[in-house]
Amino acid sequence: MGRIGVLSFFIQLNTFVLSNHKIYCIMKKLFVLVLVAMVSTVTFAQISWNAKAGINMSKLTGGEGADMKVGYQLGVGMEYAFTDMWSVQPSLMIVGNGAKFDYGGGESEKFKPTYLQIPIMAAGRFPVTESINIVGKVGPYLGFGLGGKCDGEKIFKYDEDTGEGWDAKRFDFGLGFGVGAEFGKYLVGLDFLFGLTEVMDWGKDSPKNMSIALSVGYKF
């Protein structure tokens, strides 16, 4: 009788809820809100954000007479942690790459393109103390040329009428790896990026981007 009474109660409750459209809608909305809250809590518990800036040394590999040039980088990043050790770290960076061409006799010019870079790194975190971690990371990056000049001529454009411009390729793709340290919410990193696509069509030289970057950041 006890089981029959409980079953009868739930049947009557279900009939009452379904027959009252307003109560049904309210319960449905509450269920959706609770579900969204649960998913959001789990998701946001695994995500952190950071801002970083620094300097880099870049050059064009394969480019004859290309030397290192000092540049800059700044941007924001996100970390999605799968565990306390493993995570994915995508970033959105504005980067001043390029190279310095030394022609001898005191003649030189700086090739100064600006890129929007999106590195997507797989990272491993190794604790040293409760507040200090060593982080190693590796992964690909995508780049898109935003602008820049070399000796007054535009890098990513070429004017057929005047013959001015370098006509460099805007798209860049490559691989990177780096090592860093976390001191609580403060970040320090050393990154190496090696381009796999040609910056310009120079025949057998096939110049590609390469850079070494030192950055500092803050984790929110």
C-alpha cells in the first residue's frame, strides 16, 4: 500500500503540473536555469585569462644579409585547464617581426611588418612550490600581416605603376615552443617561433619568419 500510495501521489502531481500551464513553464525554466548554472560553474572553473607584453628578436631565415631586429609584442591569452597539469593556451597577439638588412658600406634598412598572431599551445605545468610553477608549452601559430614598411615602402602591397612595395605574403604559419614561470598571478615567458611559410617569393632563398620573445604578464 505504501508503494501504491507514493506512486499515486506522483501521478497526481504530474497531472496537476501538466494541467497548469503556468506552473509547467516555471518548472521548465527553473530546470534550464539550474542546468546552465551547473555547466557554467564547471566551465568557468577551468578557464583563466591573462595579459602580456614583451620584446622580441626576429629575422628572416634564408634571407641573404638578414640580421636580427628588435621588436615588440603585446596581447591577451586564455588558458583552458583539463587537469592541474595539462592545459591549452591560445593567445591573440600584436607582434612586430621582421629583420635588418645590412648591405655593407654603412647601408642598411629595417624590414618591419606587424602581424596579428594566434599561437595555440599545449602546456604542461610543474609545481616547484605552492606559488611557483614551471610551464613548458608547444604548438602551432597562425599569423596575418596587418601592415608595415621597409625603407618607406609598404611590405604587404606592391604598386605596379611605381614599382614600389615588397608584395610580402600576409598569411604566416609555423610552430613554436616555450618555457615560462608563474609566480602567483605574475608570468614570465621565453618563446621561440619558427615560420614554415615563405614571407616572400625570393626563389631558392625562401625567407621565413623566426623570432625569440621574452614576455611578462599577469593572470586574472
